[in-house]
Amino acid sequence: MDADFQSDLFGFLHIDLNSFFASVEQQLHPEYRGQPTGVVPTLADTTCLIAASYEAKALGIKTGTRVLDARRLCPGIILVNGSHSQYAEYSHKIVAAVERVCPVAHTPSIDEMVCQLMGRERQPPNARRISLAIKQAIKDDVGETLRCSIGMAPNRYLAKIASDMQKPDGLIGLLPSQLPRSIAHLELRDLPGIGARTEARLNAKGIRTMPELLALDRAGMHNLFDSVWGDRMYHWLRGEDTGDDGAPVPSDVQKSLGHSHVLAPEHRSPEGAWSVAHKLLHKAAMRLRMEKFFAASLAVTIKYALSREQTALIPKAKKHLSGITQTGWGMEARFRPCQDTLSLLEALQGCWRQAPSAAEHAKPFFVGVTLRNLIPEAEMQTMLFEEPGNRNQLSATMDKLNLKYGHTTLHFAGMLPARDSAPTRIAFTQIPVQYGTEYM
Ligand SMILES: [Mg+2]
């Protein structure tokens, strides 16, 4: 394998259901299939469509079109009063179908799912096979009208962009070696996080096209956005991942494995958030072992919804894409590399005990659990099976691993407290909350 091929890997799949609400209606009502169909929140002429089938889209009708205009463009359009609970049920069925093929790491919205690829799955031919198998699983398990566009890319940001590049039933891969050239033909508004207001702001600063944006260096991007958001975007558009400070982290080695979840309204309490975090951890630990990795640190992120009064008191409050005004908290724990659920659970509990409990932290609505500092099992075994008497060789192996994965990865066992005294075995680090990924 040459170096270029080795680094031309995908990291994420972004699955976006096409015309989701309208497709569910066509699945439930075979007589709507092949017909221009619109979904409305109430059956009134003054309202707007919240979804349109592809047959309606072909006539120029789309989400946001007023019922009066839709009827003018297509007098025979079928209009259906949408049922959110039905769409939520279909969303769950789709997640279950996708998980027959690959675990779902994030569900950014009711009709979007993100899978994190690991190991051999990251090789483009395998990623493509997985994507096609996902499309087939949705068709077989949920219904033939439910089509999706899948984006394959080195990071989540580009995977979302790729999922939007071909509709319906698309499959687009953005290879690291072809970036950012392969996205240069897009409009600025095609980039997640650039809405009408941001676009106007960029235009005012002389940036109107993707080639103009891509011509900027990292400092130029920082100045353009006047925040670390610009630094992040600079690297994301080039296929790299970034830390919280916007600096790139190498993406040729698998570094982390994350799962996140937006809580259903009935789970928006500290107890509900814990039960979800617990489930996410089990899922991540299972995947860690399945893909043959050890983890040496665990990070937790919680986002809390703020009331209007609380928002007024917190000047830096941000808005989640769901419209919720939020504040966040995050923490990272480092520990001896492990892959068993019990040790990882201890680390999660240790973090959780330190979560804030003030009035503004009463309504958690988002939980993320990420296993970091991953070490391939094969490299761990090199160390574990080392001859016990040969300390030099052991140290050399440890140094090699520490150099490669960061200096906190491994220590001599004697430097660590006893295995069952979990609270001191785990070192905790407060980490800044990762804002800037709310659009995902
Ligand atoms: Mg969609």
C-alpha cells in the first residue's frame, strides 16, 4: 500500500433521508406513491408545507411553499396533515435498520444519522459497500419509498456536505487527496453553519464564492469569522479534524470513538441524562472491543437548556440547532488503557459526579460520550506479552506508544494506585465544551 492510498480514508458516513415526511406518507398510503404529495402542519390554506415529495419538487414545490402557491403550481397535489409521532416511529425503525449494518453514533435530527467508521471500514471500497448495504437494509426493513443520500468523508462536517451533494438516493465520497478541490463548485450557503446572515457578513468582507473562501489561509479564515470557528472550518474543509482550539489533530490514526444523543423531552432530567449516557457508554465500549482498540481517556459533554430568565443572566449562551438556548459542560478523564465496560463505566461515573448542579443545569437535553487516545489491540499486546524481567525493552515499548499517542498514555504499573481504588486511579481534566458543532 502506498502512503497516498493509506491516508485516503473515510471516517464518517452521514445518512440523510430524502423528503422524509412525504416518503413516510407514501409508505403508509400506497395510493400517494408516484404522486405530488405535500405534508402540512394543519389543513389550512394559510399554512406552509413542511415537506414535499420528489414528484412535487419536480414541479417547483418545496418545504416552505405556501399551500395556496402549491395548489396553483399543482392543482391535484395531495396534502396530508403530518403526524410527528408517526415520523418519530419511522425514524427509530430506520436507526434499527442502519444498525444491522453499522452502529449509529449520532442522530443530529429525526431524518439524519451519522456512523463512525473504524479500522478496515475506513477504506473507500468498504465504506461504499457499507453505504449500499445501509440503503438496502432501510428498503428491506422499513419500506421501499424510504430513500436516503449518504455522504462519505474523512470528518463529520464534510460527510454532511457530501450527503447533500446528490439527491435523491445519492452516494458521494469526498476523498482526502481530492480536497478541497472537490467542493470548490459549491455555494457558500451549501456549507453547514453558513446561513443567510453569515453569508451576507462574508460578502461584506469580499468573500462571495467557494474558491475565494478556499484561497484564504488559516489566519485569514480566523479573521473572516472573527473566531475559532474559522480555524476549524479551514481544517475541516481540507479533510482534517480539529481540537477545541481549532488546531488540527492527525487523522491518519484512529483517535477517538464518540456517541451522542439529543434527549427526548421526557428524559430531560439529570436521571434521564445519566441513563442515556450509560447506554451510550455501553455501545461505545462494545464497538471499541469489536474493532480491537483500547482507550486511555474518556470525555463527557452535557448541554443544558436554559429558561428565558437564565439566558438573560448568561451572556455567552448559545443556540442549539433545535432552537434551544443552551449552556454546556464537559470533562475528560485519563486512565490506564482499558477496553472493559466496567473500567470505562467507573471513569464515566467519576466525571458525572463532578457535573454542575446549579439551577441552569437542571434541564440537560444533549449528552455525548467519547473514548479518546485509542490504541490498537495489537500494539497493546506487544507491551502486555513483553518478558516481565526485561524492563528496558518494556520501557522502550512504552516510550514508543507514549510518543505516538501522547505522553499520558502509559505508565509503569507501580506509578498507578491499586486497581480497585478507582477514584484516584483516574485523573480528571476539565475540558472546554465543544461549541461550533451544534449544526450537526
Ligand atoms: Mg432529509
